[in-house]
Amino acid sequence: MAALGAGASLSALSRPLRAAEKPAVKISLAEWSLNKALFGNRLDHLDFPKTARRDYGISAIELVNQFFMKKAKDQAYLRDFKSRADGEGVKIMLIMCDGEGELGDADETKRLKAVENHYQWAEAAKFFGCHSIRVNAYSKGTPDEQRDRVADGLHRLAEFGAKLGLNVIVENHGGLSSHGDWLVSVMKKVNLPNCGTLPDFGNFQDYDRYQAVTEMMPFAKAVSAKSHDFDAQGNCVETDYRRMLKVVAQAGYRGYLGIEYEGSKLSEPEGIRATKKLIETVWPEVI
């Protein structure tokens, strides 16, 4: 055990942290939370940083490539977006990447093409100063076949990301990726420090969400606090936030908690604010 510092005692180190000593919660806003407004042309992607900061008081954002799909290599567009984010004092944390092929495709040629399709987003993320790109672990075949194919694609992409100083992280996003034990087996097979997970509180059907997030947290480089519905007390109906955030906190995670509201009973602005309030209430209780 490391030696205690001057003036420290075992009793002092073991006592619960006072509120003022607890690390402040860090919250980011996933762009998908406003997907209806974006797809409905009520919000321009370029205005997302301003919206996050001015409407919700959030100064860190997670982008979704679907909202600027043809702009990955448009340097003028990327500069404009970054300038707007910088002007609002907003950090761009990561880009969520969809629609670029299966990183675990059974056809090796298609798998390599999918890997290469993600390069442009990794380069855009580097330009934005992101720490990661979020990718999907899709494949077909037996669980072992899928693990090997996905691990191959991820390893190749993570090697490219490492050259840019970027992480490549996988969200539980359907299929076997929503099975915590399987996704952990993929991480272990890839075995690269910049390849990790993005545990999402939702996206589970036949696997216990608390078990899955517990399994994924040792590899987590971001966390998605997904929400749909809330009760009269402001608690998330489908996920026990106290139980889930305790899992996150006990894993030693101190990074950003990304709001991802996907409900329909509350409007997008109401859902974002309800999720933010719940995180701000619960995190100090579990940390």
C-alpha cells in the first residue's frame, strides 16, 4: 500500500466524501436527442453547439454522422462547425458513426471497405478534437464467427485511430453487441488500449441491462445515459438511474455522461431537461 501523505490518516481516507469534495458531474448532449428536430429541418446541424449551450446549459456534445453524412471531407463545413462550437465554448467529444458498412462483414473485402469507410470520420473527429468515434459491431454467423470478424475489423480501425490519437469505441447497439459478455470477448480479442466500449443504458432486449453495463464498464471510454419515459417524481421508468449510475461510479468512471433522450411522451427539449435534472440529482448520491 502506498504511504500516506503528510497529515493524512486511515480514518480520514475512509470517511465518506463531503459534497464539496465530490467530483462534479460532467454532462454531454448526444445529438440523437434532437433527431426529430434535425430530421424535420427544425434544427440545423450547424446550430447544434449553440442549442446545447444556450438552451440546455451543456458545453460538451456528441455528434451523429447521419446529420452531416456528406460533409466528412468538406473542410469548409467542418471549419464552420468547429468555429461555432469554439465560439460557444462547447467541446466536441465524439462522432457516432452509422451507415458505413459492417465492421464484421463475413466477406473480407466488404469488411475492409467498411473499415476504410470509417477513416473519413476518424479524420473529422481528429479535426474537431474528439477523443473517439463510436462504431457498431455488426456481423452475421455464429457468436464465435461474429466475434472474430468484428474483432478483425475493429483492430484494423483502431490501429488507424491510434495514429490520430483517437479511440474507437463500440456501443451496445443491437444484435450480439447488446450482450455484455459477447462484447467483452470482442474487446479482449482486439486487445488494443484505444479500443473500448460506450455502454448505453438502453438497447437491450434479452439481456439484463445492469449486468451488461457492469461487464462493459472496465472498457468504457464514454457512457450514454439513455432515457425514454419518466414518472411523476422525475425518475426514468425503464432504467433505475440510481442503480445504473452506481454501477458506473463504482467502476471508477469519471468521464462525461451523455444524455440521449429517445422518448415520445415528452418533447425533445423536455426530455433532455428531465434527463439532465435526473443525472444531476442522482450522481452526487452515488459517487
